[in-house]
Amino acid sequence: MARVRIEGVEEALPLGESLLWEGRPDLKTLAFRVLYLRVLLGYWALVAVGFLLAGALGGRTTGNLAADLVWLLVVAAVGSAIIFGFAAAVRGSTTYALTDRRVVIRLGVAFPSVLNLPLHRIGSVDVRRTGRDAEGRDVGDVVLTPVGDDRVGWLYLWPHVKPWAWRDPIPAFRAVPDVASAGEAVARQVRRRLEEVARDEEVAS
């Protein structure tokens, strides 16, 4: 019997463990919302408007304003391309997976690694809708709040982490297409796994 592998993870799942769901971030949402490309574009738009107003009030010629504005647009385009390229690299190196025992996050552009979070160590599963993809599906985050004191570093998890949770990093599936279905699948399996653990403890006692 062939053992199942999660995409990008070298080690196959143990015998008896089933892969229930697998996905990766939506590229557009990852770039524009998770990596704040839309904020950068808004910033450059404000800079351009301010630049034109200052130049016009300062008596600069239309030709000089146009030449300087071209350079500003080039800088903005290069910066935006870098962020979008990084988003593509993050997406290509990321796999989110759910088994009947754990959630798995394959992460890391330069130094790939794998985060395993046992289902019975998840205290809550929260879904955050942030937009829609090209196919009209809801896209968003599945936040996986662990129980206990063990925490993984923010830098290790980023960007696969709940926004603004710097002091207490919380793993998350970011920019997931059809996020409601993904979140419900994780929550349902967490409940099922907790029931199994409770039964096993009851039998053992």
C-alpha cells in the first residue's frame, strides 16, 4: 500500500493517517492583503499626487514634472514587482494540509521547513474572510489558536501567522480560497479528534 505524501513534504504520512485536505494561498490576495501591496500602491499614489501639487505650486514646467513623475512611477513599479515576486515565491513554497491527526504547514522560501500542529493541541479555529479570488470564491484566513504554553516564533511562522499577533504568534492558513469550507473541515476534524482523545483517556482510566 503506497503511503500518502503532502506536496513539498519529503516524509510520507505514517501508515493509517489520512490526508483530508490540501491547499495553498491565493496569489493575488497574498500579495495585496497579506504582504500589503495595496498599501504600498496607495502610498505611491499619494506621493505622486503630492509631488505634482508641490511642483505645480512651485512653478515647475510640465516637462520637468512629467520627467520626474516617470522616475517615480519606475521606482513604484520596481518595488511593487519585488513584492509580487516574493508573494509568488511564498505561494510556491507553501502547502497547507489537514490530516485526521494534525494540520501541517510547509513554509519557507530560502529555508523550507514543516510545522506540525496536532489537532488535539488546537484550542479554537477561526475563519476571517478578507476578499474574493478570480473565481468569485471567498478568500481568507483560518486561524489556528493552540493550547498550552508552547509557541513558535513569529519570524519562523511569518507570513503564516495571525495578523498583529507579534507577542503571542498564532499559526494561520493565509489567503485560502473557499476559506469557509477549509475552516469548517479543520474545525470538524479538531472536534472529532478531541472526542477520540477523550474516549481513549476514559478507557485508559
